[in-house]
Amino acid sequence: MATRIMEMVGPEPRRRFSEDDKARIVSEAMMPGASVLEVARRHRVCTSLVYRWRRTLLRDGVASEALPLPGPAFIPVEVAGAPMVPHSEPLGPGVVEVVGPAGQRIRLAPPIDARVLKTVLAGFA
């Protein structure tokens, strides 16, 4: 008969946070666009604890509500012309096309010998 060994793991010991730690975590959670859930997970605390700390800090006047985000606005944008990319015709399956720095093109159809390909690529270097 097999023996089963189970390791019993108890809860983590209660952590204590200084007032500075609480203020830092709350201010991070109150930043515009911040998620309380993500901040709480990063610091390994419950979201309810972050909300409780925030409530306490607001009540004591240590923190103030976050400023509202600015509303949507139009921003001037200048659109530059797209660079012209030479259009190439579709290649068949297995066809390799090599374009050199001066625009020269070489197409190799299967079967491609490795020595030939190496020679072609060396010619473009």
C-alpha cells in the first residue's frame, strides 16, 4: 500500500504596512488610468484593503481625490505621403526572390542548390 504525504501550509503571517507604505500604494492606485486591482495584486494585498486605506487617508486629509482626466479633444495631425513600395507579382510555391541593393532581382525556383544560393547572395554583398 502506498503512503501519501501531504504538506500542510498555513496562512501567511499577517503583514504590517507603515503609513508611508499605505500612502504610496493608495497614491499609486489613485493615479489617472490606474487599476486598483492591478496595484493591489502587485503589492499582494486585497483590493478592499486599498479602498479602506484610501477612505482613511481621504478622511484624515492626507490624500485628496484624483483629478479627473481631461475629456476627448482633437489633436492636429499631419499625414505624410506613404513611401512608394514597388509592387511585385505573386511568386509560385517555393520560389525565392533576391533583390539586390541596386534593385536587381533574381528568382530561384525549386530545387535550389545551397551552393548556388550562397554564390548568388555573395554576389550581392
